[in-house]
Amino acid sequence: MPVFFELALVLAVTVVLSFLLRALRQPLIIAYILAGILVGPSGLNLIQAYDFLELFSQFGITILLFIVGLHLSPSVIKEVGKVSSITGIGQVVFTSVLGFGILMLLKFSVLEATYLSLALTFSSTIIVLKLLTDRGDLQTLFGKISIGVLLIQDVIAAFILIMITAISHASSTGLTNSLTDTLLKGVGFALLIIIIAKYVLPTITSIASKSSELLFLFSLTWGVGAAALFALLGFSTEIGALAAGVALASSDFTEEISARMRPLRDFFIIIFFILLGSHLALSGASALALPVLILSLFVLIGNPLIVFILMNVLGYERRTRFMTGLTVAQISEFSLILVAFGFKLGHVSSEVVTLITLVGLITIAGSTYFFLYAEKLLRLSGPILSLLELSKPKRNKEKRQEHFDVVLLGCDDLGYQLLPHFEQASKTFAIVDYDPEVITKMQKKQYRHLFGDISNIEFLEELPLHSTKLVISSISNLETNQLLLKFLASKHKGISTIVTAHSAQDALRLYDAGASYVVWSHAVGADHVQQILSTFGYGRGGFIKRKEKELRRIETILYI
């Protein structure tokens, strides 16, 4: 069969399965692996040109890690904050240690248990971002923490790749010599990358950016070329691709490079997962049933519980802990790449590759449904979660007796910009938030504040609303605002309410629930633009004045 026809046939099978999985609201990565099983030796046996597909697969991994490197700039890592760093590192440590213990009890070798325990620690950035985007939760507190945790995992994954590269050379030179050699080479390459990133790449990317096609071509050449060079000098192509991405991470054109690389990454990484699925030895899968079940439950339930407990120690409310925990309830594409890399080095058997792939299929599918029914799961698991709480969030009971004209729920950008208005109007107000870092800032500003989660009906009943005239919610979660409106309608009917919504449909639902006014972002934005045009006209001078005012306001918000 001609190679081109073979590839077309494999992709056709993948498309059919992708439509089916899409209808079931599952990530398409599952369709890719299932397609590989179907077209591989365990199924229709359509794949013959394995060398050709291996090359495509390697290219996909290279581009994937190059894009990961693009997002590992020091400034971004600094922004993830203390909670993401502690939670990310803590989750990796506890998951790998507990996982290693489970795997040893299951009679795996030390090396295989090491690979598998590390693979169990990493969650899929691609899948989590998709789930957060679909729910509109990217800008929520748990969404921001989750993204930070994933970034910390990426940094740890990069370090693990470097260590595996060193260990892979240990057989010929000894582990100590290999680690020393790798360390010296690593330092040398790091210095070279730093010099190139600081003095060479900015000039080249600036010139190349004048043509988007040229920028894309240069970035691709840089990433693939660095990967090839690292491979020639004794490192892996994965490390080279990652280093090439990090070198461009501080560039002004990072987002454009990343955006143009993603379609290429998506196509070639599809081939990787198809190839991975085709290698699964399903004939022996029945013998792996117990380990697959135990490890899948560990990832689906154990990982979220680890995050839940860590964030409890840090002082976060139950809902934030629970939702953040759900984002680590699956293994990632890197987990599969890590074990596949170990198989290529001869460190693990094909059965281990089959095992981790099956765990990936189960956990990716399971975590997706966890997200779809997150609110119901939170309510149902409430009694169990209360037993796992090591400490209760501290709340100031005295403040419950105060009188406030306005209660502001959520002090994000919108909420913070309203505070000067309340002060000028001589209105007493209280800020309610469930982010300990926000509460700390409010303490420094000496604003009256309450710590708690308004999705908890018991907390709503504690709020001092007996003399409140207005409640404003800057939290745009539909279910939370509906709960708030239902509570106020039954307990405090005279209070006016302003709530926020993501879409026109959500706005209508909130009006139906009794909201006095709904801030719908697109409608407000359109009204604001019309007001600016009416005030300043269409000339450039008016916009410059408005721009200067907006920059001052943005700086005020960023440095609160």
C-alpha cells in the first residue's frame, strides 16, 4: 500500500472516531489512541510504514516541547504565585511517592515503578485549558491557580527529561560520571542559550517579525535545529526543543510564534497518539486489569484529594480546593511521552506502555465527566470532604454584627474599581472574597472584609445583610449567582442586586432569577465604546487622552 494512501486511510479512521468522541463530549486525544488501536496490529493492521509515522511522531513531540518552552519565561513563572508553586510541587512529590509505593506493592521493578509514578504526577495542560475555557472558568480563582500548577509541572517535567538523559548514558560511563558530564554539558549549553537568547535572537526575531511567514519559518528552524544539535551532542531531541522554546520565551513575539506553531503541533502530535495506540498489546491487557484499575482510581481520586488537602493547609475555601483538585484528575500527554521515551531507552517494557496508555484513556475520559458534573459532585461529596479538612478557614465573627450599605462579592478588577466610588459617596461597604491573598491586600488597605465562599449557603446566612441596600457580585459563575439570588429572594427581599454574566443567555437566566441588574461584558463594552465615540469623536487625539487615563487606571489595579 502506498505510504500516502496509508496515511490518508489512517486519518479517515481517526476523523470518524473523533466525530463520535466529540458527540460524547470527550477530548479528541482518546479518539486518536483508539484509532491507533483500530488500525494497528490489534485491529485492522493497516499500518505498514512505521518508520515514516515514527518520524512524524518525533516531529510532533519536538514541536510540543518547543511550545511548552515558549511559556516557561521567568516572568510567567514568577506570576503563578505562592499557592500554585506550593500546590504544584507538593502534588508532584506526594503523588510520585504514594504512586511509587503502590507500584512496588503491585510487583513492578524499581525502574518501571519510577517511570510510572512520575507519569502519574503530570496533568494535561491542553485538556485542562479546554475544560476551563468551555466552562468560562479561565479567570476564576481556581482557574488561575490550576494554570499555575500546570506551569510548575512543566518546569518539573523539563528537569526530569534532563535527568533521564543523564541516566540513559550511565551504563557506559557510570551514573556519577554521567551525571557530572550531563551537568557540565548542561551548564555549557545553558550559558550558550542565554547568550544567544539575549544578544542574537531578539535582533533576528525583530527582523523576521516583519513577515509572519518568515517568523514562522525561522522559529520552526530554530526549534528543530536546536533539537537536532542537542541530539548530536548526547542529549535528547526533547531537551533541545524545550531549550529552544525557553530561549524565545522572553521575546515580544512569543504568542504569535506559539499560535502559528499550534496547528503544526496538533497534526504531528495526532500521529504520535495514533502510533502509540497501534503499539498497544491488547492481547495481554487482561493481565493488567488490576493495576490499570488501581492506578486510574489513584489519579482520578487520589490526585484531587492531595491538592484538596494541600490547599486546605494554605487556607482556601472548599469549592476552590475541590475545583482545583479536579484539574489534576488525569494524566497528560507528557506522561505518555515520558513512558514511551523510557521504552525507547529499554528502561520499561511494552506492557508498561500499554498500562500507562490505558490509564490515560480512563482518567482523561473520567476527568472530563468530573468537570461536566462538578457542582453535583461537590454537593454529594460534601460530608466526605469535611472529614478531610485539616483546618477551617478563619472568619472574624465580630464583623458579622457590622452594618454595611454595600456588600461587594469578589474583589477582582471590576470590584476593585468600584471601591473609590463607594468611598466618595460615603457608603459603608464590605468586601467578601475567598482568596486569602486578596484578603491580605484588603487588610493592608484597611478595608472591611469577610473571608468566605458565597457558593456555600451556610456562609451566605452568616453575612451581615440586615441593613444592606445593595449587593454586587463580580463573580461571573452562573450557578453561584443563581444561588445568591435565590437566597436573597427568600431572606432579604428588599436588597438590590447587581450580578455579572458571561453571555446574553446567562444574563436572561439571572434576570429571571430576580437580579436587579446584570453586567453582561459584551453589552457593557459596546455601550462604553459608543460613549467614547460620542465624547471624543473619531480623531486620534481624543483616543490618546483616553488611553493615558486608562493606562493610569490599569497600573493602579495591577499594583494594588
